Amino acid sequence: MDKRKFQSRPGGFFLEDNGKTVAEISYSAQGEDVISIDHTYISPGLRGQGIADELVRAVVAYARAEGLKIIPVCSYAGHYFDKNLDDRPLLHT
């Protein structure tokens, strides 16, 4: 894969390689102005390259632009917010 280019679809972002989804993150509405990050998947050959962080950042940017708060249901998303304090104000309390 030469260049990472995330695509978006309702409820998530994903990365394709030769027409196959190789990384994805999904989120869902949890009431007005709140979404939950439900699932993150990175194919085994791409793990350890920071793609999961980039996918969470894509959801964070979307939430920030839309004025949404986030519930990190996915364990990876929870870890992301544990180590990225600047994005914590987006967490739903």
C-alpha cells in the first residue's frame, strides 16, 4: 500500500487496499450530540503502524467538527483517550 487514504461511510472510516477493507473504525449515534466508537479493526499485516490511532483521530476530527461528544466503547479507543489528553474534552460524561 503506497499511501493511506481513509474513506468515510455513514458510521465509520476505512482503508482499502486493492478493493479490500484492511482497516476500519465504526461509530454509532447514542442520542443527540453523542456517538460511541464501537469497533476498530486493523488487518494483521498492518498492525503496529499507527493506523488505529489515525482512525480514532479521524473520528475525533469528525466529532469536533460536528459538535459531538464521544463514548469510547471499543477498548482501543479507550486507550487512545488515556494517552491523548488534548482530546479528552470530547469524551461524554
